[in-house]
Amino acid sequence: MNIADMLRTSGRVWGFTLIGIAIAVYVWFFLPESEDRLMISGWAVTVGYLTGWLLSLLPSKKAE
């Protein structure tokens, strides 16, 4: 996967990734400094991306 492929991802992937980043920023600023802070922030972004990716695979209902 290169950067061009990443930029062409669906809106759901971007949306959930941004939610994951927002959670990571919140965790980063409000938890005390430790390895847990970095791990939780990384998992928040990862889970956000994967959730968006999985939801983008669902077929969308089109109005007839």
C-alpha cells in the first residue's frame, strides 16, 4: 500500500480514523505520562481505522 492508495479510501475510513485520532489526542493530554498513554493512543487510531475499513465493506442501500 502506498500513499496514493491511502488517500483514495472511502469517507467512512477517514471519518473513523479521525474519531480515533481525536480519542488519541484526548488520551494523550489527560492521562499521566506513561507507556500506557502511548499504547492506548495507538490502539485508538488503529481501532478507528479498522472499524471504518470494515464498515466501508458493507454494501450500501440504494434507493430505488
